[in-house]
Amino acid sequence: QMQDFDVSCCVALLEAFRRWGVLDSELTDMALERIWDIFEEMTSRDLIELLELMSKLGLARPALLRRLCELSFGHLWQLSESQIVCLLHSLAKLRFLTAHDAEEILGALMPNLGSLSDIEVARLLFALAMVGMDGQHHLLPV
């Protein structure tokens, strides 16, 4: 029963189906509806994993993305550097990130920018390029 699933189980189920190459729109809709119903139970890890999954699947569900953005922007200071980079990257891939939003997210990332791995820096630069933040941005000297 889908009603017994928590957010992490729904994300894990959809990720497993994605890896197996199974595209079932009915199952996807049911899992996303379940996530919507238990949205208040979402942890920061669930939030980031769900956004990453949605970006991999190309699931641009505007109402859900708005709720996820509101939640993530309200808790930016609680996210790790890796999670912030993943948030930026996922939203950029979904074309749901504005330059203003990217600036706000970068504000939370700036104090620990030097601790990012090479892969995280590449993902960060990809996200910035996707929203049109180019060489004139103050991050590039890093």
C-alpha cells in the first residue's frame, strides 16, 4: 500500500524504477501524490534526494517544485555544502532556478566554498551557467 510509504521510500522506489529503466507514469503519479500528502514529514535529505531524482527524470511538476523550493530556501543554513550544490544543480536542470534564487543559495554556500570537491565545483559552475551567471560573477576567482 502506497499509504504506508514515507518520503524516503517513495524516492527510493522511483529511483529504483529509474535505474531499471521502468517508466510507469501511474506509479510516478501515485508516489508524488503520497509525497505531497506527507510533505511535512520530509527531512533535508529527503528533499535533496527528491529534487535530484526529479531532475534525473525531468519531472518538472510546478506545484511540487514550488513547495520544495519554499522548504529548501527556508532551511538553507541547515544544509551541507554538498546538499546545497545538489539543490542548485537539480533546480538548474529542471529550469526552475532564477539568477536571484541562485544568488540567495550561493549566500549560504559562500562561507564554505573552499571545501567543495572538484565534482561539486563542476556541478556548481554548471548550475550557474544554466541561469546565466557567467564570468562577471564574484565566484570565479575561487
